[in-house]
Amino acid sequence: MNEWQKEMIAGFQEKNPNVKINLIIVPEDQVDQKAQTMIAGGDVPDVFVTNWGFSGFSTYKDQLLDLAPYIKKDPDSVKGIGDDIMNVYRSGDKTYGIPIVALGSYLFYNKDLFDQAGISYPPTDWNDKSWTWDKMVEVAKKLTKNMDNAQKRVFGVYDELFPQTADAWLFGGDYFKPEAYKTNMMGEPTVSDEGVRRGIQAHLDLIQKYKVHPSTADLNSISAIGVPFLTGQVAMHMKHGGGFWVNKPAKFRWGVAALPYTVENRRTTMFIDSVNILKATKHPDEAWAFVRHITDPNGGAKRFMEVTNATPANGELLKQWYEMMAKNLDMTPAQIKQVHEGSLAIANESPNHLIKNFNAINNAILQPLNSVYDGKKDIDTALKEIKSGLNALK
């Protein structure tokens, strides 16, 4: 991504020699702390992708510049971006960002391991009810091997769906009431939701009952070697669309499929990232010009797609993305289109983008759940701790 950022800056400054851009590169886990420190000190970044921090857009919304006046003067700035995507960053008559990527959640899989085991690839059709959670477990059992050899062991599946609420969504539940996503405030948590319990139990069974998923200790061990999917120690990886660029350097053949069918009211998580401007900027017009430059479907947005493999938010680029990923993954453009559109069709925008201070909320859920998955607590105890931890954050 740094390659793209530097290319965008060089291109913009060549066209605008009187504008100097200072690139601030911050590790993802430090973005929120850095951004909030700068804002509190009055030294705000002019242009900022709020969702590249864990807390996300809603945490920063009150600090952002309304871009609606710029868009009104330049309607082509959002041409090709559908209302379903733009609406994430609209509030009344205000618009707070220009989307650049729109990621779904998927199952990435190692084609070589599937071929060696003589197993058919999972489907790209999200409505294929033969591809159930139980079927995924059955396949994962066949792919799990060499458990007595730390260097050669392969886990059938790794559920890395983000954030911690994602498993609940997949099983028809939620930790929060619907209004939380509209008010951007967590409100009263709904941890007793049956879908929440189903999601936790399903994840737990992968680890403790079926032994097809790495434990925390296993993850620490295999992650020391490298990214578990890329090292070939995970056959199926449940992850958001960042997998398209994380998996780019893989030395084996890989593909993308639908997450397994669970319940009728299942939901997946989508991540629409936009480029934002801080309202305290001293250079709003220059900042807008730069935002326009990097989100242009014929320029910056296209290059971002080409460099990272990321799914573009602008529909004008989707056909090219389908073709590009089909070539990279030895799949057809129709398959890539089906798996992407199918994911977004049942997706809601990620809670960490819509609920304020979600980093702390996610941690309040994560810590008790890890104890469950490690066999140190039962689900009831963990849910009580989660409820208490969430209530303390209200």
C-alpha cells in the first residue's frame, strides 16, 4: 500500500507543485492512538482514512468535514459509486467521505491442499445450501493433517472473521440492538441473543470438539513461521476481503468461496472504506483536490485496485476487478462476481465503522471469548463477563 500512497503523492505534486504533502505512515494497531493524539493537540491530518484504524468512522465523524458542497459542485466525484455504498457516509444532507474500497467477507482456500485430498472446491454461490457449516466441518476434517509435526501440520479451517461480532451475525444473532447502528452508540447490549450463543458454540467446536481449527497457542506457534494461510498451515481461511491482498504473495494456488450456509437470517460483514477530510484542516480545497485525485476511477482508485487487489467501491471498476482476480485465481469472472455480490447481498457494514469507540467494545468481547476457546471458561460465564464489560463502556 505504501507504493500506492507514494505514487499518488508524486503524481499530485507534479500537477500541483505549490502543494506539499506530508505522508504519515502509522502501524494499523496505532492508528487510533496517533489520530486522536493529533486531533487533541490541534495538529490534525488533513486527509485521513478513518476506517484504517480499529475504532473507525463513527468515532471520528464529529471531527470530519462535510463534503456535500464539494460533491454538489463536482457530481462526477461520486459517479459510479452506488447509493448503498455512499449512504454509509451520509448523515442527513451531509456526506463525510468518498468510498474507495468495498470489501465483503469470504472463505479463502488453498487449491493445492484441496487437490491433494481429492476434494471439490467450495462454491461461490451463497445460496447453495449443500455448502453448510456441517459440510465445511466435514471437509476441514479431511484437510487437517500432520498434527504431531509442528512444522508440517495443517489445520482444516481458521475462522478469522472480524470483528468479534461476526460469528454472531453469521448465525443470525447480534450483540447490539438495531438502533446502535443508526445512533452510532452501543446502547444496551443483547448478549443473551441465541444467535450469539450459536456463533460462539460453532467456533468453539471447531477448536475443541473437531480439532480442525488452531487454538490460541497453535496460532501463536504457526504465526511465528508466517501468516498461517500463506505458509500452507491453514487450508480454509474465513476472513474479510483483505484476504485478496494479504494472499497476493502466496506460493500456491488459492481461491475464494462463499462462507458456509448457516441460518436464513444470517448476515456477513462488509467494510466500506472512505477517504475523509478533517474539518479542522487549514487547507480544505487542497485536501479535496487530493481526495479527488486518489479516488478517481480513472486514476487513484484504479491504481489502488491494481496494486492491492482490493475490491473497488466504484462500480465502474468492478468488471476490470472481476477479470483481474479471475486471472490471478484461475477462476472465471462470473465466479468472482457471484462470490462478491453474494457476500454484499446479505452484508451489513462493520460495527467498528458504525459504533463509536468500537476498539474498546471489541476487546470487551474478545478477552472472555478467548478464554472460552481455550477451554478455561464456559459460554455462560463468558457472556456474563461480556455483558458486564460492555455495560461498563456505556
